[in-house]
Amino acid sequence: MTGGIEAAGDAVTGAMLARAVEPAHGEAREAGYGACLNCGAHVDANYCAQCGQAAHLHRSFAAIGHDLAHGVLHFEGKIWTTLPELALRPGKLTRRYIHGERAKFVSPFALFLFSAFLMYAVFSLTSHSGGEKAKGPVMDPGAVAELRKEEAKIDARIRQIEADLAAPGLSAARRAQLTEKLEDAQADRKGITLASNISRSLQGEGLDGGVAKTVGRVMNAAAENPDFAYYKLKANAYKFSWALILISLPFVWLLFPFSRRFKMYDHAIYVTYSIAFMSLLFSLSMLLTAIHVTSGIVTLALLLFATWHMYRQFKDAYALSRGAALVRLPLLYGFACVSLSLFFTLVVLIG
């Protein structure tokens, strides 16, 4: 129950944060007259022409609920204009926003904030594996002890090889042979260190910083310890979701290297809208799974829709011909996978 309330609170928090960065348009319902209470300029319409403050102010207790619902869900305007465009005409929405048609749409950053918090809230409400992390060890203590024995064996082997290397009168061939053995033993030690530190973290002893140094090692560790990876994703993914935008930008730039038509700002708007939509789609998928609606056909339909959405947004946002879009499409999908892998690595390494 507490987890559900906490997850709902995170969703509302995300919406309110999104609202904080989202300028309001088209929300006043009564024209005001006289001086603006904010800047003093004359007001003869729904908004002050100088500072943009709404002319009509709610001052009743019921207005608190109205403002909360209004601020969170944008009942009276832009969210209902933005979502259909983002789902069905994402590329055109991206182009329209970049070219200055913005008052009627939720900004990409505000939508991204909302979608990230919503996805985390749905993830917390509909999944349970991560909750076992706090209850105790998720790794067999016998396996932990075995890892420690292996650490001791490899350390003893490394010390012996180092002692042999320090012996006087070694030939060049023998020294090269021992050096190679030492490097192999040290590599084995790093692998055992990775597994051991993960197990100790799961046992509550903390994760030694800098253990996993490559994406491959992190992925292998996640495959061997899915509960650990789950816990890390749940704890850190939404906090550092903004990093996925920064990671993705260089890859999108590589699709149009040195282009004068498209600036980094254009790529940022494209990437942010794209990630926001995929987050919303993933939230929908988790909800369908929670109510046992998903099946092979539904899952396939969602995957195909996500694939089509990436193609459609890419083609229309950059005003590409069908051929030009299809040529770049495999790279786009590949870059998306690489970006997600790098983001996953970052999330697992943090904390």
C-alpha cells in the first residue's frame, strides 16, 4: 500500500515538475480588466500582454483541487493536442515545434519529465521482484563463500608469479612467460572481483566503486544477477533518465554529419520527443501486463508500432525521402540499442 502511494506521488511530482517548466497558454476563462497584479500593466484580455499572467484568479478552496488537477493533467489544452500528434504524426509534431509552433503543444522537455516519472511510478506499482532486495540476500551464501575461496586462490597464484618474477637470473623467455601468466591471473582476479562485489552488494556490504569497467561486463553481471540489475534500474533509472538524451545526441548527429540543415537543437527536440513517447508506450505495456491483457499478438503489435513510430518520426522530422530514411533506418535502430546499453551501464554503475 505504501509503495503504491509512493509511486502515485512520484507520478504527480513528475507532472508538477513538468508543469513548472511548461508555459501556460489558453487556460484562463474570464477576461480581466484594470491593472495587472503582477506587473501593473493594463489588462483587457485573458492574459497580461506584458508578463503573461492570467487575468482571472481563483480564490476559493475548490480552486486548490482545480489547480492541482489542471497543473498535473493539463485538462484544458495542450496535452490533448500533443499526445495524438506524438502518437500518429510524431515527425510533423517535431518539425512544427522546431519551426516555432509551440503554444498549443507540450514542450518536449516537460513531456519527457512527466513520462519518466510516470514510467517509474507504473514500474513500481506493477512489478515486485525489486522489493525482495530489502528483505535480505538474494544470493546463496554458499556461492558467496565459494567466490571468496576463488579470490584467495587467485591472490595466492598472483603472489607466487610475482615472487618468481623477482627471482634473479631469469631468462628473457622465462620472464615473458611469467609476465603473460601474471596478466592472465590479474584478468581472472578482475572477473572474480566483479562477481564478488556484486554479491557483497546484494548482501548489504556495498558495491566497490569502479568494479564494472566495460558495457560487456555490466551486461554479463546483469544476466547473472537479474535481481541486482532490477534493483539498480528501479533505484536510478528515472533519476538519470536525462542522461539518455545526452547519450543519444552524438549518435543522431552521426546520421547527418556536418549538415548545415540540422542543428544540435533540432536533434535534441527529436530525441526528447522520441524518448518521451517510448516511455509512455512502455508504461502502457506494463499496465497491460499488470491486468493480464498482453499476449503474443499484443506484444508484437506494440513492438511493430514502436518500430513504425521511430521510422515515421525520423522521416518526417528531417523531411527525408522514403529512400533516404530507409537507408539510415538500420543505423538509427542500431544507435538506439547502443544508447540504451550505455545508459543501462551508467545506471548500474551509479550508486
